[in-house]
Amino acid sequence: MPSSAAQADPTPPAPAAAIPAPTIPTDRRLALHRTMQTIRATETTLSRLFADGEIPGFIHLSVGQEAVAAGVVGALGPQDSFATTHRGHGHVLARGVKLDLFFKEIMGRAGGICGGRGGSMHVADLSLGVLGANGIVGAGLPLATGSALAHQTRRTGGVAVAFFGDGAMAEGALHECLNMAALWKLPMVFVCENNGWSEFSPTSTQFAATLDKLGAAFGVPHRKVDGNDVAAVAEAAADVVEAARGGGPRILECLTTRWHGHFEGDPQRYRNADEIAGLPQNDPLRRSAEALLAAGVEESALAALVDAVDAAIREALEAARADALPDVDAAFRDVYTPTATLTAGA
């Protein structure tokens, strides 16, 4: 039986300070909702594909965390970059990675973004500033720090974002990167998707401090936001990204929820059943839809949005299934060939 500590509800508390309601225009809210719907529908499709054996390797889904991806990535400009995590599908989809290329990559097809060789935990698209996902907890942090230094050195005006989960708070890489970013006043935003879990354990049993205190140790300003309110995330992200662009690193901690297990197929025996049953009550898509309806958006418009997203996913999935598997011999020949050359058919 799991310990009592493991059974405790690790869901982070709501931000203590009262924050005014976001003032985001309805058309912007609708665009954010579409992004979240795309992420949710894609992830649920991947869950089904994995169960049916159509996806090689493990996948880690971000169901329940869509508001963070939509709100943060939506605040970035074309010159900006980010490194994501093993739970990073939502981030790259929010950045605009083409659905057909995404599905081909996850399903190990030759036409994928990385030629079908990266898979779920290594999706990258440098043309969009997506530095890549990573299967090692916290390993994207140094990549984003290097990207921030490159932006600073080259005077691109860009900001680098490092996504990480609360499980990475105990990793030395985070502490080292906070130190470097603060010392050099790098244009960087540390975005913590705090879902309360460090893989299979409550984060409170793995890390003694809190992220605001960790940031204060290095003089890095910290902001906490309700990570299931997409408008609140978008507004906070816009503020911290622009602050980092000219004033050095910032931390944005988004309190969110992880609906599925650490990996797809994880039975979650370590998790309180009541907590799992209550997750839909704080569904970021439901909350977003309710806000849009209150703002005057018709239910038929939201239904049409869902239908359009589902149609796009079906089309992308059909294209992925029809695509060829990577050629093994070619992999030995061009393992160091740039992706752009591979895409061109070399």
C-alpha cells in the first residue's frame, strides 16, 4: 500500500493574493480556447493511439495543463525561443507546429518534424524557436539558458523560455541556471508548470523550499498565477516576457493539474481517488468556455470550433498513417544531416 504521504492531495493551493480579473478581448480569448481545444483533442487522440499500439515508446500527456501552454506560448514573439519537457506536446502545438508533421513524428514516420526519429520526447522545430523536448527532468533548463545568452549576445531582442515541472525544483540544473541568468541579466523566463507531482510522489515530499523563495535567493522576481485560467496565464505571461526582454530573468509559476499519470498507462495507484475524480471541476477548457459564453459568444460558435479542430486532427492522423517508416540505412548515412536537408528529401 502507498504511504499516507503519497496518498495526500498534492494539488497546489490557489494563489493567496487577490488578482484582478484579466482584461483580455473576447477574440483573443477565443483564439486561446481554440489552442487549448487543439491540444486537448490531440492528447486524447494520442492516448487512444498509444492504447492501440500505434505509437512506439512512451508518451507523457499534458491533459489538464492546456492553459499554461496556450497562455505562455501565445505571449511569445517570432524571435523568441523555448525549451520544453517530456510533457511538452501542448507547448509545440501552441507554437504552431503543423499537425500532420507532429503526428508523423509521434508515430515514428519519415515525414515527421525530425524524420520520425525523435518521437514524443524529442519534438523540435528550430524554425519556430522550439529547441526541443527532453526525456531528462530539468535538462531543458540549460538549453534555454544558452538560448537566452545567444539572444543577448546577438542582440536579437528575443526571450528564451524554459518550461519545467515542479519535480525539477530539486534539480541542481535549475539552481545553476537561475544563478547564471541572474548574474548575466539574461532575457529569460522560467515557467514552472506546478501540478503538485514529482513523477509518482507529491512534490512536497521531494523539495523543502518553495519556488518564490528559491527565486529570491538569486534575486529573480517571481509571479504565481492560476494555471487553469487561460486568460490569467496569458496576461501574466505577457507581463513577465516583456519584463524579461529588457530587464533580466523572471519566474512564472502556474498552478495547474495533471489529469493522467506520469506516463500514459500509469495506473496512478499512488494517487488519491477523490482527487482524480474532482479534476474536471477545474477543467481549463470548461472554465474558458464558460467565460466565452458569459462574454456573448454563441454555443454554436464553440461547437463549430470543436468540429473544426476534430476535422483537422482526423486529416493529420490519416496523413501520418499513410506516411512511410524511416529508412534504416538512411539513418546511418545522414544521422548528422540537418533537419531541413532531410525534409527536402536528401
